[in-house]
Amino acid sequence: MTLALDLVRYGPAMPDRFPEITSVEQFIRLRLSEDPAERDRSAWAAMPMPVWDELVREHPDMRFWAAHNRSCPPEVLAELVKDDAWHVRGRVASRRNCPAELLEKLANDPHDAVRNTVATHQRSPRSTVLRLTDDPWAVIAEAARTRIANWPQTAPNETGTDKPDTAPVSYQLEPNHQGPAQARFGPGPLRLRRRAVPLGPQASYGPE
């Protein structure tokens, strides 16, 4: 489900429309549900910090879906960028509101798809994107050079979020929402989707 469709379906204050999830067991039940409305709740609803801690610590198969939750706190995201699974790190990087300091760390990620997401992310600091202009994968280096070439003269916090849309190539993760089996074990056979990514404030980095 895209951000645009979510906005149509639920409105702009979506997390407030879902009751808080109060236990790890409840989160897992909602994530594994065959009811799309329950899976949507697992993707939007807030949780108390002890629930987040237990979920990430005790259920590694749920870490992708923890990163996918739009209410995931920054301190939890900071733990998830250390995950051994590249698709978990990639989901953190693809969040529209990913903190700039995490994008800086992920610019050194061993997986090409994660680094490419950082190169095209609207919140990546200029210094981070500049480093990626020398990336060994030509696709990433090209995307980073395009961003630097179109960087605003003045941009708050070194990010280019006030730049009008341009479109470097990006290869982005596509989570699979097709059923409870994929919900438990992550997005299933992962693939990268080639797309043009706008650099301005209208840019979308997957469902957020």
C-alpha cells in the first residue's frame, strides 16, 4: 500500500486512528492476520517502549515489520540499522522520516540496495551523498552525482528537501503484503524495483 493510498484511506493523522498495541503477542497476531485492516493496524499503531524492546530483542523475524511500522521510535530504528538482514536495514533507510544520522551510517552499508536508497533519500546530508559519488556501484555513484549537481544553494541541515523534483534512478525494496506467511517471515523473495525518485519534498520512499 502506498503512502498516497494510505492518505486517501485513513487521512493525514493515520497513527492516531489506530488503537495502541499493548503487547508483542498482539503485534504479531495483527501482523499475521488475514484481515487487511488488522495488518494495517500493525503498520501504523504506536506501542509502549517496553513492547518495542521485547519485539526487537525476542523476535528477529518481526524486525522488518517493526521497521515498517510508521510509529517506530528513532531509538528503535537505531537498533534496527545494526541488523544482520539487509532488508531490515533497507526498510529503515527507505522510511520517509529516517533520521539523517542513520542515513549517514547506512551510507557505508555493505549492500548496494541500502546505499542506493541513501543516495536518493531526501533527508540524506550533502556530505553523505558526496561520499557516495565514489561508490563502486555505478548506479549509486550516478544517482549521488545527480543529487549533488542539483543541490540547493542553501538547504537546512545540509539536506536537499527544498529542491524541486528531479529524478535519479533508484532501486527500492518492495515489501510483500500478500498474506500471513509473508507477514511472519518478512517480505518473501525480495526484489528491487527500478524507479525515478524525486528529490524535493514530494519525494516518496515507500509506505510511510
